[in-house]
Amino acid sequence: MGKYTKNYYLKALSELVDDIVAKYAVKIKAIYVGGSVARGDFVPGRSDIDIYAVLREDDKDEIQKRFEAEARRIEEKYFEDLKPVLDEVIGVTVTTLEEIRNGKSFLGKGFEYHNFVNSGKLLFGEDVRELIPKPTLKEERELAHEALNHIYEMVQKQERWFKWFRWIPLKLFSKNKKERLTRQAFSLIFRTASVWLCGNGVYVSGKRDAAKAFRDKCSRERELYEIVSEALRLWEKWAVAELSVKEMKWLFNNALKFVKGLRCL
């Protein structure tokens, strides 16, 4: 999108990692990039960047603040005009070797475990993935159920606003506001689908893979099947062009419907 290219993203990522390593190498066991950037299916100008750092010792809170400050500096240099659209263009999350070994790291939690182990890309240090205890199927189901309930509660709180929103002309919203809402709606559909699939023993993370796996798993749930299929089509369009007003409103309305429908399965 515009000046943003994959090489531009990777240049910003490389500069951030180089700066962090130059200052804190002795404290770091490993640095990874996750999500769509790790998989290579990210969309420049639409996708964010997820960084995971594993520390040798437990001074996590202070190091987290320092790494976040480094990330904000890179954001200002490379992504200033994306900041109003994305909550964070570059997200940095820190854990420790002790947390990993004790099974207390977020990297070992259900969906995040499979997402990280299957697609996380090592950028610096030693690979620690084999050190992460694999969650049991029971733990995965419990975590997925908890996450889906949290998403559903969030949707319930926002539903009145969305019902009100469907009658508002989109021309009254700024371009950045529309971009932010569109991104949130896509995230709601595909993230929820991936978490639900994990709770049912299917481990995927990318939008295309999540859509295919969900359709295979829920082929009889025609409404949900059609929502995730159309959402994927719109995502692929949005990667290269703007959505129409009709498409945006469909997306907002059906993101809510999809979450509520999944809760009933």
C-alpha cells in the first residue's frame, strides 16, 4: 500500500533488532518475529509486526519498557502515518527462560503455543521452542473456551454501538477511522476462528489457512461457512484496494454475527 513494501517492513524490523541486540545482547536468549511477518503472508500497510524476546534473567518489566521505547522510535521513523490506524505497528512482548521452563510463558498458552512453534522465526540467539512444554488437549480446550468467552463479552459490550453504527453514513468517518474499524472486524473473524479451531484440535494461524480449516470443519454450518468465505474474499481485496461502503458494513455486521454463532457450536 503506497510506500509500504515487504522490503520496507523487513528493513524496519532489521534495524529494530540490530539496535536492541547492540544494547542488550548479553541479556537476551532469543528474539523472534511472529504472525504474518514470520509466515511471509503479511500485507504492507495493513499488517503489524509482532516481536517476541526471551531473556536470560528475570528483569522482564524494565527490559519490556526499554524494548517498547526502541519499537516506538522505529515506528516514528518508518510508520508514522500508520500509527492512527494500528494500535501498535510494532508489538514487543518479553518473556524469560524461567517462565518458559515453568510453563508460565504466554508462548506456551494454547493457540499461542502452536502459532509460535509452527511459524515463529528466530532472528537472534538460540532457538528455545523445544524448551516450551506442550499444553495438553484439555488445557487447550479450556484456554480456547476462556478466550472465546472473553471475545464474546467484548462483542456484547460493543453490539449496541455497532447497531447504531450501521445507520451512520461512512462518509462521516475519517479514512483512518474506517481503516481501523475494518482491520478490527477482520481480526475479530479470523482470530476467533483460529482460537475456536485450536480448541477443537486444529492448529492454523494465517487467514487463508484459518478460512480453509474452518470451512472443512464446519461445512454444515452454512451461515458461518459463508461469512468466513466472504471475509477472506474481502481481505484479499483489501490487501490491494479499498472496500466499498456496502462491503464495509457487511463486514462489521457479520463479524458480530460470526462470534455469536461460534459460541453456540
